[in-house]
Amino acid sequence: MWGRELDGLVLTFHLAGINNQNFLMRDEQTGTYWQQISGRAISGPLSGKALKLVASDELGLSLWRSEQPGGTVLKDVPAYVPSYAAKNWDVKMKKTPTVLSYPEHGFGPRELMLGARAFGEARAWPFERVISEKLIKDRIGGQPMLLVVGPDEKSVRAFRTPVSVEFYRTAANPPGLMMDSATGSEWNFQGCAITGRSKGTCLDRIEVIADYWFDWRNYNPGTTVYTGSHEKQSSPHQ
């Protein structure tokens, strides 16, 4: 998700086309073309500029409602309902051919990944592996971090963690999902301690996006990939 304001100008975007099966936008104000995945202007008067990333989540509806009881939901536009994608659109998309393929890690082009750019590095995690492992302790750009699966068993968030503190998934029911090694405090899916000496402390979020492998790899050619807790760090070209 990207902010629409840039250098004091509020931009209005429209679908302009597809580039390597990635959404292209064109703004009304300057006619500049923007890439969906990076938020960068790739052609036109604002070429080289970048939109500001807006923190966002891909959450199950029940989990989102539990966190945002006063939240509002965008309604369907009746006139366009017949054109909306079906609820199982992702099943069909998995079978749709791609124009690009990067087989170096053994992933299919449309394998779903979680990707992050932080601390000077791009890194990806296979979505199904994250869901299976529940909590992954990893590093990005040399910084310790973790990915944790939410209480709905399908939503994922990532956080930067203190250097000397380990986190472990707990068997307790929510709101406590994790426990730290330093104080034994319980932490929730918002990354905040809810019991113990660390109560009231919150971890820094790291924004992750869900993307198909071919798309993430294409726009992040130097990405590293998580393959397991005892992996050797390597580039995709090694």
C-alpha cells in the first residue's frame, strides 16, 4: 500500500497496463507511470521518485475485527460486482502461465512468498513454510527478526527483535502467542508484551508483502531466501 501524496501533490492513479504481469499505474496530475510492487515512478516527469510505503496487513476478517472493532469496510460498487474476481481467484491464478521464471531455488513461478525490504536487504520466505512453522527466527540485513503466525493460523506479521533476546511460540491461547527468553514475558500478535517485566514494550514492525515468487524475484534480483533455521546465507546466484 502506497501513500498518494508526494512533495505536497496529491496524486490520482488509474490502471495503465501490465509490465511483466505486474500492475502499472498512471497518475492524472503528471502522466507519470508507476510500478505497483516498488511504488517507484519508472517513466514520465516524476521518474525516479518513490511513493511512501503505508503500513498494512493481510488479515482474516475475524482477526481484523477483533483488533479494530470500530473499523469500516469498503462496500462493493453494485454496477461493477459482475466484474469482480471470484473468491477463489487465487486457485485459477496458480495455473496461469507467467512470462518469467526463476528456478534457482526450486520454487514454481506462482509459489506464494512473503517478502520484505529492510536494513539494506531484500528477503523472502515461502508462505506455506511460515504457516507451518508458526514462528520463524531469522535475520535481515544483519538484524535479528521474527515472523509469527496470528491466532487465526493464516495471518503473518514480522518484527525486529533485540539482539540478545530469543522468542518462542507458546502453546497458550491468545492473546499471548510468544514468550521471550530474557524476562519470560508473553507477547501478542501486535508485537507487544502483555505480561511480565516487559509489559507495555512493543517490537518494531517490519513490513512484509505477499507476492508470487516470479514477481518478487524479478523486482528484487538480489533477494535472499529462507530455506530453514540452519540454512547457509547465500545469494540467489550462488
